[in-house]
Amino acid sequence: MPLEAVRSISEAEDASRKMKADAVAAAKKAAADAEREGRAELENASRRAAEETGRLIQQSEERARAVALKLAEETEKKKAELRQSAMRRLDEAASFIVERIVSG
């Protein structure tokens, strides 16, 4: 009986060591899997952020072009108005000068 008990204890210790080794291996695998998944998720997040940044930059550039075009159109309109006003005043000044010369 004592020999059988020693064998039983030895088998239990072996089983315990195997379970411990299996648990350590499973924990290492889980950690490696988690790290790999984390890196993949980080790369995906980085890629998505770069895409979003590119999209936002493109939108900003489009808005800036639209604002610049509108400003250029408004400037051209203002220049035309000023040119018309200057021509009107030039005509008025010429009429005034002619009047002064004729009546003077």
C-alpha cells in the first residue's frame, strides 16, 4: 500500500506540474494573442485616423478654394463698381470744367 500511495502522489504531482505548465503556456499564448490583436487594432486606428485627417484636409482645402473664389468675385465686383463711380465722377468733373470755362 505504501508503494501504491507513493505512486498515486507521484502521479498527482506529475498531473499538477502538467496542469501548471499548460496554464502557463495558455497564459503566454493569451498574452501574445492580446498583444497581436492590440497591435492590429492600433494599426487600424492609425490608418483610420490618417484617412480621416486626409479627408478633413481635403474638405478644408475645398472650403478655402470656395472662400477664395467668392472673395475674388466680390473683389472684381467692387472694382467694377469703383471703376463705374470713377468714370461717373470723371464725366461730372469734365462737365463742371466745361461749364466753368464756358461761363467764365
